[in-house]
Amino acid sequence: MTQGWTSPSRRSFLRLGAAATATGLFAPSIARAASNTIKIGYAGPLSGIRADFGATDEWSIQAIKNHVKNGLTLNGKTYDVELVIRDNRSELQHSSTVASDLVLRERCNLILTPDGDAAMAIGELADTRKVPTISSMVPWQAWLFPRGGTPDKGFPYTFHFFAGSDAVLNTFVSIFNALDTNKNVGTLFLDNPAGQGLMHPQMGLPAVLEQSGYTQTAAGPFQITSNDFSNQVSMFRDAETNILSGFMYANHFVPFWNQVAQSGLSPKACAMAAAFLFPSSVNALGDRGDGLGTEVWWTPNFPFESSVTGQSAKALAAQWEEDTGQQWTQPLGYGHAMWEVGLAALANAADPLDPDSLREGIATLNTDTIVGPVDFANSPVKSTAITGLVAGQWRKSAGGKYPYELKIVDNELMPQVPVEEEVVPLSL
Amino acid sequence: MIQTTIELLFQGITLGGLYGVIGAGLALTFGILRVVNLSHGEMITIGAFVAVGLVTVMPALPIALVLVGAFAACALIGGLLQAAFVERAMAFRDPMVPMLVTFGIAVILRNLLVETAGADLRGLDVGGIAQRSFQIGGMSFGALPLVTLVLAVAVFVGLSLLIRRTAFGREVRALSDRPEIAALMGVRVKHVYVKVAALAAGFAALAGVLLAMRASVSPYSGVSYLLVAFEVVVLGGLGSTRGAFAAGVLLGVVQIVSSRFDSNAGLLYVHLTFFAILIVRAISGRLS
């Protein structure tokens, strides 16, 4: 027995070594738990197919870093703040890697994500490991229901704030209502979970159109690899549709729009979900983007200001354009607001380092941000703050800096946002 | 009904012509250099971006000159890459080596393009040709599809004349059949290879310009057409340019007609057709 200690065998040496390493590995996290550092994790689409959605995030994060560089004082106590930034590459697969990194390895106190895939991947882990998480930039139905949530129950530690897909469809109808048309709408949808939701006969666009007295000429779903829409377009032409709507990405819309022109169909209105959220997709249409309708989550003309920097929406967009030389995009507002909500939740928690206390801090939060009020406390849907939307049209700018500008044309769902211009029919 | 069918076939044949042009360059490198050129998709994209650049600088440029410019730029790049890298890789007996080299070139070119041009979608508007159409007997035909078809026919007729009627074509055919003997007869093998690679890259550029006018391009668009290009090449018979045209048209017509009956089919029936023909060939013993 004693001999074992004086000349240890190789096996017992390894065992000792492993124990020592394990102690060494765990030591920092014990030290961290006792410290005053709040770790905020971020997972977002900094690259990949949704990179447009995350394009403003690095810039927004820099502003937050400046804001917290001397720590945060909450309830009279000063905390250091550490930001852990991760790119989920717009992939579900990589999102799970990032999720376990942020939750298990980095042990963040709070996680923020502006991406649907990342919110899915982090959600389950965060709920079981008690890490309060706030997500955004996905219609709340697309976040709540696929994860098996219900409006009366919600989730224990994961929260979401954004507008609903029903609001998106209502903004479309408000654009159509403002025009004199034959009320015949041609629709087509990209075949993915979001598209299937939007084309749902009871919950989606077909129901909303029917309620408002429109007839639908449905071309149905199409595959994401589609590059030709001649059949759908000839169907719309034969049905003499005045309005085109549905859901597709910008790379589908360009050939679709060209084939609409080739077929001789001249619609009076066109509003597609997702196709032209960003100026780059409208710019790709050349002269033929004037009057295209889209849902608007945020523009520099929203009459709100940042709770972090005190900047107005206009000032934030102006600073972005000055710093980067690029036109503002809608995620600029939500990307900033996500950090506003995160910091407000920390301030609203009795002990920001305690997950249950921070959870309460989010659940009882009702705060004003650059995108408008974000109210978890009085929301009819648990774990969710439903934000507003307005309707917009892309208009050719008259001698402006950029070829197209997004103008607010209807504010039925958010009356505090001023209408900038009247709805115009497409001029093709 | 007849009118709809004619419109449908027109769309299918013109899309097929485009697929043919996409496959033409690949068939050329496959048939003559015996190299599976995985950077073909990037040549398509670069051609499109050159065209976008030309039109941005000179908006009044006619489409013919845009095509010539893109062709020349990509031919230059393709020729240089062949001379500098692929040629050396071809010295190895293992066909995997040049394939991997072209794969590496593809990755580098794609990322260079993202870094320099950005990942935005770009549209190419040459004098509004993509939206123009003409009417015959109550049917509406797009001008761009027609231009695409004319160009596709010109590419294949030109290629066929070049290979069959010129001294260069004779060297190419000789090299394709028996490279060693051709070399013994004084054919300057490397020169011919560089010219063929340049030609293939040029054709890719033409396809890229047509694609950009039809839809839009981003640095990632070329890759997505590589699969179609391979199907065109394999269906058309490895290395056969005329076969590539026929295969392109077949696949284009299948895509358009199938989506008439099933709008959600996408490229499913295109791939199924490809698969079915492969099976028929395997059974009849004509796979290679």
C-alpha cells in the first residue's frame, strides 16, 4: 500500500493527473460565479444566407461595448459586463454548436439572438440549464409553435419579442385596400416552414384575403431551387390578376418579376413577404422596383429613441450611414433594440446574476425601445412581447443618396408611427 | 390549349439552351483536358460580375459588347489558371489531383469575389431586354429567352465549326484521342490546353451573363448551377458538345413542362429524367 504512494504506478499517476486537470478546469467557473461579471452571449447570422439580417449587428454590438465598458450599475451595485459574440452562420447545425458553447462552456447569464435557427437551438438547452434568453426578428408564431409552446404557457427561461405573421399579412391587405383593383390576387409561396404557415388556408394569407373580400388565384408552393416562374405567371395572366402576393426570397423575385413583364401582365400592386426587406434586393430590379409593398418593422422615421444611447431612430440610422457608407436596413433597429431589452431586463431583475431573478426581470418587463414599446408584462401570449408593424412601399428616391427609399404608407397597426406617403399603384 | 403548349415549349427550349451553354464549357474541359473542372461555377459567376461591372461603368453598352467583354475577361482568367495551376496538376496520373486543384481554385475565387464585390444580389439590366416581349398570334414571348436561345445555338454551331473545320480543331481532336501521338506529331500540347481552358471559361462567362439578365447573381450563384452542368455533360455523352446542347434542351423542357403539372416540383423531374436515362444506359451497357 505504502509502496503505491512512494512509486506510483502509471495508472494511478494518470488518475491523479486527470483529477488535477479537472480541478484546474473547473476552478475558473467557480471563481466566476463569485465575481461580479455579467456574461451576455450573442448568437446571430453574421455570415451565411441570412447575413443581411446580421449585417448591422457587429456595428450595433460595438455601440453596446462602448456603453458597458466601465461596467453597469444595477440596484446600486456595479457589475463588469463581458460580451460573448458567436456567429451561427445562418445554419441550424452550427447553431447547436454555438448554443452549447454559450450555455455550457461560457455559462452566459443572458443570451440574445436575432436568428430563428439560433433561437431554436439555444431554446431547449437554455430552458433546461436555466439561462434566460431573448430572441427576435422572427414572427412570434414561428418561434412559439414549432418549439411546442402554447400562448397560455410559454417557456420557463426563453423569451421572444417581434411582430406576428398575421400582422405581416394585414399590412399587405392595407396596401391592396388603398388601391382601385379587381380584387383578384395571384399568390405563390416558397415551400419551407414559414411559407407553409403563410399559405395555410385558415391561418395564412388565403384566410386574410377572403375576409377582406379578395379572390385568390393560387399557384401554390414552389421549391427553393426554382429559377423559372413562367407557368405561375401565365396562370396569373390568364386569370387577369391585379395583385401579386405571397412569400419568396430576393433571388426568386428577380426572375419572377422579369417573367411578369415578359408575359404582358401588369399588376397594380405587389407585396411579397421577405422578398424585398433590404434595399439591395430592390436595387437589383433596376428601374422596376417603384411601388413594391413590404412589411416594415422599423425605419428611421419611427418616433422612438434608444434607451441605451438616447439617440432617435433617425440619429441611429444617420450614424450607421456615416460610419459604414451603406443605406440603413430594418435589422438596424431590432438589432439595437435587442440589446436595449437585454440591458433593461438586467436592470429590472433583483439579482441579475441569478437566473430565476433575471427570468422574472424579463417576464415583468415593459420598456420603450428604438422600435417602440416592448411589453412582456401585459402580453396575451406568455414569454412573448408582440411588437407592431406598419406597411411600406419602396419608392424611387428623387435625387437622394440611394436609388430607393422605403416609405411608410399605412400605420393601422401602429398609429404612433406617422404615415409618410400615400399608397401608389405600380407603374409598369 | 395549343397556344399554352407552344408558350410552354418555348420557355422550356430557351431555358434548355441556357443549360446547354452552362454545360458546354464543362463538356469541353471534360472531353479534351480530361479534367473535372469544379471551378466552372465560379467562372459563370465571374462572367456575370464582369458584365454587371461593365454595365455599371457604361450603361449604354449594347448586349453584344457586354457578352464579348465578359467572354474575354473570363477566357483570360481561365487560360491563366490553366497555365499556372491546372496544367501542373495534370502532370499527376491521378485524376483526383487536378479535380482537387480546381476545387481549391473555386473556393478561393468565390471568397475573393465576396471580399471584393460583396455578397449582395446583383441584377443585370441591359437596355431593359429582360422585360421586353413580343406577341405572335395572341401568344407572348420574352425577348431575353429568344436571345438566350440564339446565343446558345451560335455557341454550339461555332464550337462545332471550330472543332471540325479548323487547324486548331484538328489539334484538339488529335489531343483528345491520343495525346501522346499528337505530341509526337508536333502539337504543342500545353498551348492547346490553355486555349481550350480559355474557351471553356469564356462559354461559362456567356452563361453567367445570360443568367444574370434572367435572374440575379451573387458570388454563390455559380455553384448552384454546377449540378445542372454535370447532368448536361453526362447526359450529352462525356465530351460531346452537340450532345450537351440536346441534353440541355431536354432538361429545360422537362423542368418547364413538369412544373406546369406540379408547380412545387422544382428540379425534381429534371433529376429523375437524368436518373432514368442513366438506368436505361446501364441496362443497355452504354454507360460510358
